[in-house]
Amino acid sequence: MKDIEYIVGVYNYLNAFPELHSDSAYYLLYLLDEKGILDRSVADKLYDEKFKTDLSAGNIHAKMIGPFESTDRLNQFAFQLCEEMNAGKVSLLSVQEYNTLLESTQTSSDFHRDLLLKGNVMENIERKKKGFLSRFF
């Protein structure tokens, strides 16, 4: 698998099933990398194996990943996805933060830079260690 420089996740806090009187939760709406929309197969598999709960059982929203009961769980998922895909870092932004960036950024290069600076950024330190040690072995 080719290394990915970064992953950006855009999330929202919403009630996906108001007709079932469910509680609101965090959902990942989009996953992006430096090339565009990220293939979700690895993310879906990771969610199903390690993060799926009773709340997820009726999730018919195939376009979203979730629910996550807290931002801590969302962060844990994002970081594990970063490790799984061997990405250099992952950044999480709310829909509001993402929309603000879209409105305020003038160029695409500034937009890409700000995606990594404005969100909750977590670096994959293990990737850097592996990259450094692989030079010697």
C-alpha cells in the first residue's frame, strides 16, 4: 500500500435517527487525502471491527461512519485509521470549521495547508520511526 501523507476527516454532531428518538452523536461525513475523496473500505472495516456499538446496529446511513458517542472515540478511530493506512497525520474538522475554510481561503494550496493546520491534528509518530529506522536496515 502506498503511503498517504495525510487524512482529513470532516464530522458533524447530529441525530441521524430522529424518528427513533435516538440521541445525537458524532458522525464522519467525509474522508479525504491529498488526492481527494479517500476509499472508505478500510475505514468501514475498522469501524465494524473495533468501534461498532449497539447504537450502530440500525445505521442505515451508508454515507456516514458512526455513530461515535464522544469526540474522544472519534479521535481514537481517526488515529487508528491513520495507523492502519500508514498516513503521516490525520486532521479532524467539524462541518462548520470546514465551511469556514472554504469561504475564507483564496487558493487551493492555502486550502490544503489550512486543512492540516486548523483541525485537530494527530501525527503518526510510528511512521516517522519506521521511516528513519528503515534507512539503516
